[in-house]
Amino acid sequence: MKFFFKTQEITKQEIQSILVIGANGSTGKIICNLLEDSPGYRPVAMIRKESQKENFENQGIRTVIGDLEGDFEHAFENIDRVIFAAGSGGSTGKEKTIAVDQEGAKKSIDFAKKHHCQKFVMLSSMGADNPDSNSEMHDYLKAKQEADEYLKSSGLDYTIVRPGALTDNPATGRIEAGESLDKKGEISRENVALTLIDVLGSEIAANSIFEILEGDNPIGEEITALDQAMKSL
């Protein structure tokens, strides 16, 4: 299935470098592969280990070594936009979750701002708006909430995307999106990746937060309709 992205504003200029943080994760790999095939964009995969290079370099994708728990400012050199897709997952301990999903994200935001990145796209999670204290996912969702709020107040142009439960189903290119969908559900990693790339453009879902699930409408059309609805409020 061939997908086309809203890159018109970018293709008129030079190809832009997109730093993908969390590139070696399941969703991160998909993002990198899609960006490599997208007009106007070139991915830069931020990975933690030298041993992870081969997979990306075999596909012609540039890599940079960086650890969210260390100093990785060098990864932001000559970067135009950022997709933060890293996550410790809900099964790690609280300390690791805070280090990666919260503090790692905050450092990424600070570095993006320092290096004048044009937009920061955050992969968050449904439930991050109001983490359930009784949920076993509370620490994870609380860390995501802290990172989201930090991004909102950073002064960077941003979009925060909060998907439902992730699956490995193939992309349909169709989603349901809303500020709050008021229901639980699933969405494929590929549809999430497509959404994150769709909102990279500066004028697309600018400074907004929304949830996504599998749906019936093409991603671009759904995001445009949601963006217009939010601006009319």
C-alpha cells in the first residue's frame, strides 16, 4: 500500500532531517522506514548501541548513537524536526520509566529548543491526560503526562499524539481522531507511524493534543477535520 504525506511545504525547500528518538523500537523502525520513502524527509535514527546500526545502514538510513539516560545533545546537530517515539513500556520499574519516558523526553525537548528545531512530535498514550492511580500502568502514564506538559510549555511548535493499545496489524491508512475519544480501543503501529509523519508539517495539527484509534477515515482527512474543529472552538 502506498501512502502519501503532506510534505508540500517542505518539498519546495531542501530535504529535511527528522530525528527519530526510539528508532530501534517496534514503532520507531516503522517510522524510519516510512520516512525514508517520504518525499521531503530523511530519517536520522537515534539508537543506543553500535550493534543496532546495521539494520538501519543496510536501508541507507543514517544513525546516531544516543542514550536517553545520558547526554545526547550531539544527536540534534543539523536536525530540522523531531519525532519522540521512545518508551520504556508499562512493564519496567518506576525508576526506569521516569528516566526514559519522563526525563529523557524532557531532555529531548530542551535539546530541540536549543537547536531551533522547527517542530517536535510526541508519541504519547491514551490515559496520559488523567493517569488512573489504581492502574498498573500509572507510573508509565504519569511519566508520559509529565513529558507532554513539559512540551506544551516549552515554546516549541508541537503535536502530541495519544494512541490506544498498539497492535502489529498492517496499516489501513484510516483512523478515528479526537481530543478525547471517551473510549478504549486499538490501533496498529503502522497507522500510528503514518499519523506521526502526517503531522510533521508546521501547519498540521499545530500545538495540539489528540487521541487516535483504528477508524474509517483516511489519516490526512481525519487530522485535517480535527484540526479545523479544534481551531473553531
